[in-house]
Amino acid sequence: MTAAIPTPALQEELATVEPATITGRTRKRLTSRWASLFALVIAVLWTIPTFGLLLTSLRPEMDIRTSGWWTWFSDPQLTLANYDEVLYGGTSLSTYFVNSIVITIPSVVIPVSIACLASYAFAWMKFPMRDTLFVAVFALQIVPLQVALIPLLRLFVDADLNGTFWPLWISHTIFALPLAIFLLHNFFREVPGELMEAARVDGAGHVTIFLRIMLPLVTPAIAAFAIFQFLWVWNDLLVAITMATGAQEIQPLTARLAELSGSRGSTWHLLSAGAFVSIVVPVIVFVFLQRYFVRGLLAGSVKG
Amino acid sequence: MDNFEKFGQMALAVVLFVGVMGAILLLVGRARRRVDIWQSLAFVLPALLLLGVGLIYPAIRTMYQSLFDRTTDEFLGLDNFTEIFTNSDMLIVLRNTAIWVIVTPIVATFIGLVYAVLVDRSRVEAFAKAVIFLPMAISLVGASIIWRYVYEYRPDQQNIDQVGLLNQLLVWVGLEPRHFLVDSPWNTLFLIVVMIWVQAGFAMTVLSAAIKAIPSDITEAAQLDGLTGVRMFRYITVPSIRPALIVVLTTISIGTLKVFDIVRTMTGGQFDTSVVANEFYTQGFQLGDTGLASALAVLLFILVIPIVAYNVRQLRKADLR
């Protein structure tokens, strides 16, 4: 372990390094060999399982049946045949991929818009019982989905919506609202009140203020929440298999994969490729929108 | 339904919705007199209606159904709850849930914290963090499939090679391969590994932000006093980020309490691995016992409330935003 006392050598080193932040943080090596080793072990443990399955998905079916992915290095053969089969063969995952997209997009657009309106009202409009209602909406966050699922499904069956995408869209919208309203309200609230007053003096109504002033200012927050909601819906299994029970036509990727994992538990050439078909979208989102993504995930971590 | 038709339906839904929202805004915007109450109603009513019909009513209905039999015909009082706490299968479900909720938050938070400290301000920090965080992006179904392959078991015979990494490691060190997902009670721990694998990234990210927020004069003063390494971690880092630690622990607990996807995908709740959230699905949607399923959902609700209440209070204190 290096001593923390600023020896001349260290000071010289510090002088050559540009401070990364105002507090003068410097990039340094990990504190000791053991610490580096421990971090490395964790990093490897966190990567190997995914890497193993990824490599498996690219191996020929016969190889997958007879040997583990680590034998690939002595006999490297790659193929996209598994992806071809899982997407367009008997499992036809391409259909479910489309379903996932069709389910996810309205399930993001609708709750985000409704929540924007509601949270603007809770932040800047005056009406009776406003604060009570807001606390009630906030408190609804703690209701686990399970508590609502059975009667909600009953409602959809009674309304004869079963077997269409509507139960999925509406359920995801409802389950997103408490968190969305709470988060967006906080951001709307942060907009300086003088801005509102100035607009009002100029004769702008609530609609104008909402569309022209507020929405552009809270766009980053909306984006963060939208990304969180997108991934939540894309990755969801519970709502999918309850609201689309028995309706193969409208099930998303996750539902189909979970089913494959149960019924064809050892067809690894299909399962491995299938898993990566479903993983690729979130990973792309992660890579390109990492900042929003982390913010959204952290903000929404209580949801469920 | 072909793909074209599906996208058509999607477009229709979005257009319909945008149309309704546009109409609301237009009507409110054209209102001559600024009667605030009507404008406010137009803004909040869609959300309140949806929440009332889709969340509050169903929740009350579930509580009501939990007092009835499987078809909601006969009033049973608290019999469903009695069954949850006496039936031997249900007791295993409760035991498993308890193990999940105790083990996952502690281990995930510990790994996340240690990793955050170790990579803090190192040269490869951004990359090292991305590696641990990535599992958060993957669906729990995907994560379960990834790990099921690690646990994959092949019978121990001469001409059969193991394809699961863990069993191959056992074979390499001269042990017999095992049915990791079948042998109870250890199989629950192997399922928990998946949740830890996912949640450590969350813990690491929040705690890393908290560590960076520790005022540098505190750490510098401690360094001048000769505090380094483990003692620095123990006496400066951990106490400084205590509120964030509690938030992380409780948040992971809540997520773990409701864990469903992992059990469903990996074992389907067989081999004594079921948990409350999975049993809810099995009873309610596969065995058609609405009463018992509702009771399980209510139990889940009751278990979540104290943790959330505590979490919210801590969140206020920690002021992570």
C-alpha cells in the first residue's frame, strides 16, 4: 500500500497530472495488488457467463450438444445458423420480436404523456385537494403489481379486450403512472416560478405554458424516464404472461423465451441465440444512452 | 395477425391516444374564462381515472377475494392466510422468500460497495463499472438463461462431456458433477446468485456516486492521520455513505421480495425453489385458486410496506437526487 504522505516524488507526480475535477482528484492505480486481483475476479465473474452463452450461440449445433464453449478455442468454428433457426424456424422468434416492439412503444408513449400532464397540474395548477391527491399517487408506488393483476385481468376479459394488445398497453400505462408522475413532478417543480409568471403576464394560458415553456425544459427528465420505462416493459415477464395468457399471437420475447426455457430446456442452440435476440436491444440502448439510462434506472429502482 | 397488421394496430393506438390528448389540450387552451378547476381536471383526470380503475379498485378487490375460496363464492375468513402459514409446501415457499430477502441485498450490496471502492478513480473506472452494470440492462429472463447454462448438468458417464461451466470445473478438480438446480435446499442459493449478479451493478452505481460525494477534506484529513486501505474503508468511507447504503439495501430487498422471473425461468418453482411471487402466479393463473393467490398478493403487499416506508424516509435524508 502506498503511503499517503505527500513525498516529493508524489508531489512531482501530482504536478504533472491534470486534476480531473475542481477538488483536484487524480487518476491513480488501484491501491494494492490484492485489491486489483479482487476487482479483476469480480469483473471476470460478471462477464464469463454472458460471454460463454454468446460464444455458444455462435457455435454449430452439433458442437453445442457435445462440448462446452471453452473447447471452441481449440476448434474455432462460427456460424449464424442458430440465429437463423431461432428467428425464422419453428420457434419463430422474429414474430415475438415484433410483438415486443408493438407492445413497448405505446406502453412508453402513453404513460409518459399522461404523466406529463398530471405532474404539470400537480406542480403548477391550483385545485382543491391537490396535495392530498399527489401524496396518494405517490403512495401508490408501493403497491406490488401482483395485488392488482387478477381483478385487472377480469376487467379486460369483461370488456372483451382479451387477446388484443390493449390489456398490455393499458396495464403497463397504469403501473408506470405513480412513479412517472412523482418523478416528473419533481422536475416540473424545479422550473423557476418567475418564468411562469412572466408568461402569464404576457397572457399565456396553462396549455401554452405547458407546451412552450415546461416541456422543453424537462425533456432530459422525460427522456430518462422514457428509457427506464422502455427497458422495464421490454424486459417484463409478469405482466406479459398474465395479460397475454394463452394468446400466443401477442406475447413478447420474454414470455416466449421463458416458455422455451421450460419446455425445451436443453436445446441450447435455440435458447442461447434466443436469449441474445432479446438482450441486444437493451444493450444497444445501454451503450448509446448510458447517462440517461443509469439515471433512469436509479430513479426507477423501487418500481415493481 | 401478421406483422403489418400489428404495426397498424400500434400506430392506430398511438394516433388515437395523441388525438385524445390533443383534443383535451385544444379544448382547455381555447377556454375563454380561466376557470382553473376545469383546466386542472382535464390535466389530472386521465391519470386519476386510470389509477382508480386500474390500480386502486383491483387492489381492494384482491383484498376482498383473499377472504374467499378459489372461485370467490364462499366466505372463508382468514383460512387462506392460515393455509399459507401452516401448509408444509407453503412454509417452504416462505422459507425460500426469507432466504432470498436476507441473502440477496447483503451480498449484492457488499460486492457492489467493495467493487466501487476498488475501482474508484482508477484508470479503467468507466469500463470496469460498465462491466458490472451491464447485467442490469438484461431482462431477468435473459439473465436466468445465461446462468442456467452455467449450471447445466450432464450425466456423469465416460463419453459425455459437461457443457455447463460450473460442472466442468467440478470435473476438472476431480469431483462429481451436480444437479445444481435440482438438489434442494442448495438450489435456492444458486438461483439467488443470478439476482446478486444483476443487483450488484445497481448497488455499485449508487454507492460509487455516494463515495465521490464524500468531501475531500474529510478523506485528506484522514490520510494525514495515516489512515489507509481497510481502515480508511471502515472508519471513513462506510460511515460517510451510510444513508446511501441503507437505501441500496432496502431497494434491493423490495425488488427481491417480488422476484418472479428468475424462479419462473430457471425451475418454474419446482424442486422446492418457489417464492411468494412465483407461488402467486402458479396458484392464480395455473391452478386457478383466486382466493389463495389473492392472499399471497396481500401478504406480499404487507411485507413490502414497512421496507418502503423506511426506504422513503431514508431517501429523504440521503437526498440522492
